[in-house]
Amino acid sequence: MKVKSNELLTGKPEAESTNEQYKHNMKLSQLILISIAGLQFVSPAWADDGATTNSVSPAQVAPAGSAEAAEIEALKNEVQELEQKVKVLEQQNARKQTAAADTNQEQIQALDQQVRILERQRELDREDAASAAKTQPRLTVGANGATFSSADTNFAVSLHGLVQVDSRTFQENDNVPGNSSILLRRARPILSGTVFRDFDFLFVPDFGNGTPGAASAASTPSIYDAYLNYRSSPTVQIQAGKFKTPIGLEQLQPDAYTMFNERSLVTDLVPNRDLGFELHGDIAGGVVSYAAGIFNGVGDARNSSNIGFQDNREFNGRLFVQPFKQTELTALQNLGMGIGGGWGEASTTNTLGLPASTGGASSSSAGYFTDGQQQFFAYTNGVMADRVHWRISPQGYYYYGPFSLLGEYVISDQDVRNGSRSASLHHTAWEIAGGWVLTGENATFNGVTPKHPFDPRIGQWGAWQVVGRYADLDIDNAAFPFFSNPAVSASEATAWAVGLNWYLNRNIVVKASFSRTTFEGGGQGTGSAASSPPGSVTTHPEEVFFTRVQLGF
Amino acid sequence: MKPILRILLVLVLATVANAKDIKLLNVSYDPTRELYQDYNAAFTKYWKAKTGDEVVVSQSHGGSGKQALSVLNGLAADVVTLALAYDIDALAQNGRLLPVDWQKRLPDDSAPYTSTIVFLVRKGNPKKIKDWDDVVKPGVIVVTPNPKTSGGARWAYLAAWAYALDKYGHDDAKARDFVKRLYRNVPVLDSGARGSTTTFVERGIGDVLLAWENEAHLAIKEFGGDKFEIVTPSESILAEPPVAVVDRVAKKHGTTDVAKAYLEYLYSDEGQDIAGRNFYRPRSEKAAAKYADQFAKLKLVTVDEVFGGWQKAQKTHFADGGTFDQIYQPE
């Protein structure tokens, strides 16, 4: 006999089983519905603690002791078991979730610690770097050159440079061979620095225009500045070595910042660089500047040699006041006036006691020179500086916005000897020079800084300045004829000049100017005296066109 | 004018005429800022009353070793109040800035107060740190400064080493391994104790800070007991921060007398009270009794007992190539 699947389940024949199955299913369906309904009513309390409630329970639906009630009870138990299983599963799940959350929390905390540690390490690294930077030497490179300094800046070495490529084109008086030229006017590597905070030094050799005092054609490298300066304070400083003598205002203006290629006739009468000791300083933030020193003593416009064996000395000094420098009066802040001067005695053995030989026919041709660096006055061979030489120079400048004005007057009174004849020659010179920066930048004693440095790609063209100057140098008539030949040397030179300066940036400057110098006296030489300075120079007015390309840093 | 009035007038004028403005620089270690702020005010008042002179005391703080180096390199300290004697020895031996027997010039080997190393943990002590053994457990993050630059760190290092020696029957190899495990748990080395406090307290890094006792109390005072708690280990080290006049500098400044008085006043009742108030253990019995409640009792060993003095400890552990260099591998 074939046993059907339902029989296996119920133990009854299929037909009977089917009928009973139907009834059973119906009851079960009813019971489930009732159970669900009951659960909906009673589940919270029932499920939790089995406490008796006033709700209707499935057992109350069927009569007590009936088969249906038993089935309901069995089903109820099944439901309870299921509920227990669900509870267990839920608890397991909750535990897993809690464990996972704990793990996540720990991981988050560990990561948070790692991040904090990394951040702190970075912070400490930065602190260490900042601390180390305080002790590390610094290298800075910029428009002001390259500087290598200790962290505390007590030690520093700076490299600067000045290169000037000039041209001079003479117009009317071009009968002196070689005067028109393209030349390397200055080529100076400049080394400056500080040691032990308070000691400054400067070393400036020149590989350009030549040995001081030599004829213009010479081009021997020489030392221009070499000094040590002790800064006790800005007010009290002591300088020793070779440096500019503190007399002439135009002479003291840095070479890179002069208005024209060459300084004016007035600078012919003041010394250039000399060997000596100087006490100097700025008082009240530069309202008063002073300098006073003892020097070997050199002739007008001369540079000292590096050694000078002579017994006599020269005393030079300068006082300069800018009374409004520290006031709110901006229009007057850069008004300065002062006086420089010096006194010394020279013996006839002092070969540098007479003026420089710049522009002369030979290296021994001491005299004075024009804007074009040609000698227009020369002492006769055999003339020597003898005894007293004094100079005085009232001076001043005014800078306000793009406007600049500089004026200076100099008396150079020198005792000279020629054999048995002697004289005290009283030479004078003065100048007035002014400028206007067309592009509006401020003009200063230390040049012009363009607001918009040259860069045509963005339409910037630097700064432009027009400049003009008038100067005169008057030779004492007592110089003629015993100390100078009046046929060839002028007794007076008067010069005017105009120019245009183009400041491409702080480092590059291009200049163009024209200068005309007229003479009184001279121009009457014959033979070789007429063909060499000063005879050749004083024949006609000097007209010269200058250009300059300058790199300074 | 009566003679007595004349005498009084002369004395007043002499006092006024002689009154000076004096400047002192106290170069100290990291966690003494608050102590010396209090103390300087008290000393200034005391000195003014005694001599009529105004004293302005400037302070400089940093890791003790670092500070000693700064003085050697020219920091013009009239007095030094550093974390440990070795750092002042360096000034005497390497810089000849004061005599080598400087420690004998003041009582208690020139250490007017003491301190020790304790644990600062986060409130509730989540890592259950009770003693040094807990600090070396894997997974515990320890914050302590660099022993190369910090005096406090050197004290902490030696405290751990001393504990391990006791624990392992004076087996140096095991002590070394113990301390190595400790530093394995140190992710950040600040240069000074104050930096480490910042790391732990303000940056929220780590489970435990090996702290100067006074620094731990200050952290709780400043940031509240609801954030941190102090755990005192069963054993630590007796830290004796010394003080000294830097003779050469003081002589140059003309401050020798006032510098001496400045340090001597640390031993006065007021000086000792200020030390106790700032959570340093005073030397005087009176102040020690007054502040006894704020200091836990624990076994304290000394550097001399366990390590044969600072010179030897420094050479063995903290000199270049020493034990610390060998065991600490920065990540």
C-alpha cells in the first residue's frame, strides 16, 4: 500500500486525513489570528515577565479541556519558544553590535591618538625648526647684494658690486686723441660686513678707470676703501683705514647715486679718499651728523696711496644738520645743511699734496679737470705743496618727493712753492644741481627706487629723472704765471649740464647727459703745449655727450 | 637743626642717594614659572625693605639641559635654578662660570626644595595605571620629555630604572629592558617638562604623563580635578633641584650680593612657604609640616644611592651614546 505523505505526518488515510487536515488548518488559522490579536493586546507585559493582564488570552477563547484548547496551549508554547529564540538572537545580535561598537570606538580612539601624536610631532618639529633657525646662519640675496650672516646677525659678510660702462663723445674740442671713448668707469666688487656685532668693515677695490691720481688712460687695480668701523652706538663710532674724507657733500654721495656720470667742478677742490682715523656718528636719529678725523692729507680730488711716509697730518671734519628729519613736517624732513672743512700742513716732499693729475698729459701733471675728465688747469712742473692747506665747504641739499636740489661751495686755500717762490692760492668752486623724477618717485641722496621696475611684459618701465647742473671753478690769479702757465691753463671753468636718468630698477640705471664747459684764459699754447691738456682742452669750450649703463647691487 | 635730625636727614639722603635699580636674571627650568613669579615678588619686596634698592628679576625657562647650554653660550644669568646638579656642574666645569664646589655654598647641597616624579592620568584612570609596571604595558601611551634636554625627564628615567632595579633584584639588564619598554610607549619627546604637560593636558595625547609632582598638582589646579588625577607610584626618586649664583656674570653685572641674597632667601620661612604653596616639598620642618597633606608618602630613592651621583648617572645614561641613546628608537 502506498503511503502518502500526509499519512506519514498524521498516521491516518489520506481522505480522512485530508478532511481532518482541513479542519486542523482552519483551527490553526483561527488560533494564529487569535494569537496575533492576543499578542497585539498583551505582548509587552506578557513577553516581558508573564504577569497577568486584563487582556484576553488565546486560552480564554476556546473552552477549557477541549482538544482545541490543548492545541492552542501547544501552539502558545511554540510561540513562546519562538519568542525565546528571537530574544536570544536579539541579545546575541546586540552583544555583537556592542562589541563591534566597542571595537570601533577603540579604533577611533587609537586613530585619534595617532592623529594627535602626529600633529604634536609636527608642532614640535616646527618649534625645533624655528629654534634651529635662530641658530642657523642666514643667506639672503636681493637687490642689496648677497649677505651671509650668523643667526644673531653679530657676524655678517655682504657682497655688493658696482659696474659702470660709460661712453664720452666730445663734440667741438675733440682734438685730444683718446678722449672720446667707451670705458669701464668703475668695476668694483664690494665686500662689507660685521664682526662681533659692533665692528663693521668695508673693502672696495677698483678694476676700472685706474689708479688714483694717474693719467686717465691708466687702469691699474687699486684699493679705494678699506676700513674698520667700531660702532659703540650710532652716536659714537670710530673708523680707521682708507675712506672718503669728510668734507665735500657731492664727494660723499655714493658713486652709484650721483646725478651725472661725473661729479662737478666743485669736487675738484675737495680730497677724495685718504688714510686716517675718524670719529663720527648720528645724533638724535640723524638730525645731526658729525665726523672729525686725522688723515695723511692729500691734494684736491686726490686719493691717497696705501702708504704715505710723511710727518705732516691733516685734520678734516664735517657737521651736517637735518633739523626737520624727525618732525612731522614731511616737506622739510629731507632738508639738510652743513659745513665741511679741513686744515693741514704739507711738506714739499709730499708728492700727493697737489691736486690729482686726472685728465692731464702725464701722471705728474697735477691740476683740475672738467666734467669730461680733461685737465683744464695744471701746475707747472716743479710746483710743490708747501705748508698750509685749508678747505671749507658750506653745503646743503633738499629732497622732497620727486624734486632734488644739491648745492655746495668750496674754498681750497693752498700754499705752494716753486723754487724760491711761494704763494697762498685761494681757489673757489660752487655748484647747484637739481632733478625731477618724471614718474613721481621720491628722489633721495641715495638715488631713486622705481615704483614699477622695468618689465615691458606687464607695461612697467621704471623711473625717469631729468637733471641739470651749473658749476664753476675759479683759479686764484696768483697762480699765474709762476705756478701755472696762463697760455695753456684756464683761470676759470664754468660748466652746465643736463641729463636724463632711467632707473630700470634698484640695480640697473641708464644715464645720458650733455655737458658744456667754457674757460677763461688758456687756449694760447703753441707746439706740444697746444696739443696736450690743458692747452688742448682750453682751446674751445668742452662739449661732451655721456652715456652710462650701471649695475649696482 | 638738632643733631639727631641732622643724622636722620643724612641717613635719608644717603639712602636715597644710594638707592639703585638692580636687574637679575634667573635662568631656570621648565615648571618653575609659577614658583618664581611668586617668589620674585616676595624677594623684591623683602630687598626693597632691607636695602631700599629696587630689584627687577627676569625669568627664563626651558628644559634644564637646554638652559644650561644657553648660559654656557652666553645667556647672562646672574643665578641659575635648574632641575639637577649636573647641569650646574656643567657651568662650573665647562664654562668656569662658578666654582666647582658651588653646591657647598648653601644648605642641603644648594637644593632649597625637593620634588619627585608622579603619574598624571586622565580622570577615572582608564588604563588602570597604578605603578611603573602599568606604564610599560603595551598599548599604554606615555608622555615624558627628552632626557637629553629636560631635567624632569632625567629624573623620571632614573625613577623608572630605580624601580626596575628593586623589582628585578638589581639586575641592570632587566632594568634596562624595563626602561626600554617604557620608552617604546613614548611617541613624542618634548624638550621640556612644560612642553610635555602641554602634550598631555592640552593636546590630549597619552594615557599617562610622567610629571614633576608640582607640575601634576598645577595641572589639576589649572584644568580641574574632573579631568585628571594624580597616581603616586610605589617608588620614585627624590629630585633635588639646585640653585647657584653664576659668579662670573654676577660679578660683571655687579649683582653678586643681591644674587646671593636672592638664593639665600629661598631658605627663609617665606621662601619655604612659597615653595610649599607651589607644590614643591619644602626643606624646613615648619613648611614641610604645613604642606604635608598635599604630598603622598612613597619610597624615594636618591641619585647618589642608586646611581652613584649625577656625574656617573649622566655619563652612563644620558651622554651621547649612553643607555638612553641605545634604548630609544624614535619612530
